[in-house]
Amino acid sequence: MQDGPEKTAGNFNEFVSRRPRSALLSTVKIEDEEPYTKEQQLVIDSGIKLVNTKINDILGDGNKLSSGDVHPPSIDFLDEDPEHPNWAGYFSSMQNKIALILSKIKSPIACVKVFIHEYVHFISHNGFDDGELATDKVPLAQNNNVGFRRLFGVDIRSDKKGRITSDYFLAFNEAVTEQLAIDIFPGVHETYDNYRDLLDQVMEDAVSKNIGSNNEKGVFQAWSKDRIKSYIYRCFFTGNLAGFTQLLQMTYERYKISEQQFGLMTQRDDLPSLVENSWITNHPNDPPPSPSQVVLMVQRRLDSKTPEDYITDLIDSELLDDDDRDKVYGAEYDSWVKDNNIVSSSTKVIRGKKYNIDTHGGIIYREEEATSILESIRAEFDQLLARFEAGEVNVDYISKRMDELLFDKHTMSMLSDGFRDFYIYKHRKIDGL
């Protein structure tokens, strides 16, 4: 298990004793607020009904999550939200609030789908195992009760080792949340394709490994994909991350992947089975790698992850125009620079010229020199886009080549003149592939 606390006291519903019961969640409205419109009330009522029906299928009738044994969230319908430019909705556990951002949602039907996703988040923040103990002296249930995501954990990635991170199981948490929402309300505003592909591959691999259990007669029965999905959903709503991790470790037993490593995965190609198959395909004349070598390859993939791999936006990509995309990627750039404390910290003479150097050792290029470097890199980037259209290269190759030119060849700081504009341009183009 990872270091650090499994839970945080920051969740509104963490204290499980004396939780108020609300049988009519959708009618709750904070005093002095405007009443919901008829359309808004329909979104809330239909969304809660659909979610509760699904939870009853998973946990059985009379479970505490669908029967109203939770403190209901406030629900806001916002025209815009400048603080969250790339979100269509969100659930805040600190405020116990769901917000839907209407300018990022195509239609009333899509609004129901986004609400369902966020309401599943809300429910997962209330989920706890009925069998675990919580007393006046120990009011916090000991299982993780925010779906699968761990809000705090000690990082194992090479350049972040020992730091506190909130990335653990983010991808799996969003994948399960969105897959549940799709099962409940399919065909509308479907998001998190990469995360869901990761989850789907896990289920496929579990089937291929004949994961299963004994029936009432003591005879072993392998689980179907639907049975595995039901098991994952039950773990999700009872806060049983240990049970989900056990499924992962049984499926990929030969590799001895740790919980932390599973928790940092964001796409199906991070899984050890696919890492091994990819290596074998690319090295047909070499012996296959050992399981321990595969684990090292997996760790290298995790070490190379950036904040862009751990996103929680809910915009339907078809809804974004170029101006929207520019704002999204600009905000990502600003966040990356701030979170990694990239600032000018020293000076250095290189080839007879004095440069400012950032906190990560990058050279801060200015004016004509910065323009010349970025124009040459952009020219090669545009050529690679043409090669992509011809089927000669893939997106991973393009991204790695850009990193080589920017950071290996030129040791370029993200604070260099024009870097932000190139970052936006590159990501907008890649997003369109």
C-alpha cells in the first residue's frame, strides 16, 4: 500500500455518524437562492433517479447510498465559470456542491449526462463499507471512500520521489465514473476515452486470465467481462480500493506491479501486458523481456508522465472551437509553470553570451534567438503532421521529437519568448489528429 494517509478529512461527508437522511435529494435548495427552473429540476430529478436505479442494481435495494442516507449537495447551474475554463461540470467535496457549466454543454440531454457523472462523484464520496467500524472516538471510516482516487500519497516517480501527489488512481477513478455514467445514459457527451480504454483493457485481461470465484457448490467459475465490471463497480461504491487493487495484481501477477504503479497509469499502453507485447513486436529478433525488465519499462513510462496526463475536464471535444482550445492549453501551460515553480533563478555565460537560467536548468531565450529556434522547431513539427497524415509516424513519435528538440537539443526554458504560443499551437494541432 502506498505511504501516507488513505483518506482526508476534507470531504464534507467523511464523518459517518449522524449523517442526515434526505429521501428527496432533488428538492433541497439553499435558502434565499432562486428556485430551479422546470428544465433544471428535470435534469436533477431524472439524473438522481437513473443513478439510484443503477446503484440498486449493484448494491441491492435498501443500500444507504440510494436510500437517501447522505447529506445532499447543493447544485448550481452556471452560464460560465472562468475559474474552470475547461470543465463542463464538477463536484466539490469541500463545498458538497455540484456545478454544471452550461456554456460547455451542448444540449439539455447532455446536461443530464454531465449531472449523472458529477452525481456519481458525489455518491462515491459518500460510499463506505457497512461492515467497517466508525465510533465517536474514530469517526473516520478506514477504507478509502472517495471512489478509487487517493487525494494524498507519496510519489514514486523519479523526478517527484517523496513529494505528496494527488495523481494516484485519478485515471481509474474517472474511468469508472464515466463508464458508469455511460452505462446509465449512453450515447451523449462521452468523455475520458483514454482512461476508459485503460479500464476496458484491464477487464479484457482479467477475462483472459480466467479470474473468477467458486460458486455455491464450491465449483470454480471464471467471471465474464460483465461480472468483472460489476465487481469493480461494487468496490467503487464501497470505497474498496484494496479489492480493486487485488483484481489488478491477480490479473498481472507475473509482473509484480505495485499499487502505486497501477495508480499512476493513465492509458492502456501503460499496462505491463501491452508494454511487453509492444517490446516484442519492435524487437522480433531478440528474446522476450523478463517480468522484472517489463516492470522497469512500466516505471519509465510513469516517470515520463506530465500533468497533462492527469486531467479531469469534462468538455465534449466537439464543442470546443479554436479560441476555446487556446484558452484551455494556455491555462494548462500557466498551471504547469506555476506548479513546477519555473522561474528565472540564475545567469550563465554560454558560448560567450549571457543567459538567464530557470530553476530547472532551462535556458531562457529572448527575442530574435527565441523566434529563430521556435520557427525551426515549428517547421519540423508541421512536416511531422504531414507524415502523420501519410501514416508514417504516430502521435507519440511527434511528441517525443518535439521534446528532444526543445529540451535536449536547445535546453529551452518554458519561460522563453514565444514558448507559450508554441505550446498552445502544438497541443491544438495534436488534439485535432
